Amino acid sequence: MSRPAASDEALAAWAARGEMAAFETLYERHAPWIRAWAAHTLGADSADDVLQEVFVRVWRAAPQFDPARGQFMSWLAAITRHYVARELSRRGGEHQALAAASVEAAIVEPAPASDEVVSRHERQHVVLEALRRLPADQRHVVVLAYFAGMSQSQMAAHLGIPLGTVKKRVRLATRKLRLAVEENGMEGPTLRVVTDR
């Protein structure tokens, strides 16, 4: 199988063995959405720095990727989300809120996607469509948690609502997203939210 036609998981295995061509193919496939995520959350002037930092982490951690535990795309998204959330936290709550608003606007106003992208990332397309169909209050807490890295107590303070209301919205949104994905014959998404005991 040629490198350009290989699956992400095969490329990750080759990259873990130090094959630069495989790593470069992964970069070419995934750099656009990571750059877009970074631009939406941290600003266009930070996007290239974020992209570089994420792929440095991918190169170093490639041997730790285990396809038996999930898809490469999910693993890469987790690395990206962790880095972006750390940067947002460092910049403060106001920046987190602005970032979440920017991401939510991008979700609500979908950019056109090619058939190739949709077929390659069908699960991500299904999740995005499910996000768009969520009631605004439920979609908002998902974006604050997943893209802006806010804990439940931070969301409650930011939104000016009780912590119990935040927990209920997160629970309802997570259930709806999982059902939407499972209805398409896929495994439901895992939304990890920092809980407050």
C-alpha cells in the first residue's frame, strides 16, 4: 500500500518507526482542520504555532498510539484539544468564552465540504451535523467544554446559571450526540467534561 493511500492508522505505525514520509502524509491530511481549530480558538496569528506544537507532540508520541484503543483521528483530536485548552486556560476565562463563541459560530454556519472529506471523515461529519441540531443551550455547553476546555463550574459561572443546570445540559447533549452517531452504525463519541465534586 502506498503512503498517500494508506489509512491514518497505518501511517501512524510507520511514523512511530521513524518514517518521515508517513508523518508528512499525516501532516498534509490533518493540518488544515488543526490550523482552522487553532485559528478559531486562539486567533489566526497563533494557528501556525499551534500546528507546529501539535505535530511535534504527535511525532514524539507516535509510538504510544494504539489503534486497538481508537482511531488515529480521535487520538490526534485529543492531543490538539489538550494543547488548545491549556493555552486557553493560560490566557484566561474571557479568551475561553470568545474562543467558544467563534467555534460555535463555525458549527452553526457550516462551511461546504467536499464528498471526499465527508467520506473520509464520515463519523466527524455525523457528529458535526448532530451538534448543529442540538438546542442552542446544549450545544453551547458542549463547545465550552470540548473546545474551550471549561470545567462545569467555570461554565456555570460564565453562563450565570446553577451548576446543576450545566450538568443536565451536558448530560442531555452527550446522550443526543451518542444516539445520532449510533443511529449511523458508528460508535458514539466520548465527551470528557471536567466535573466538579
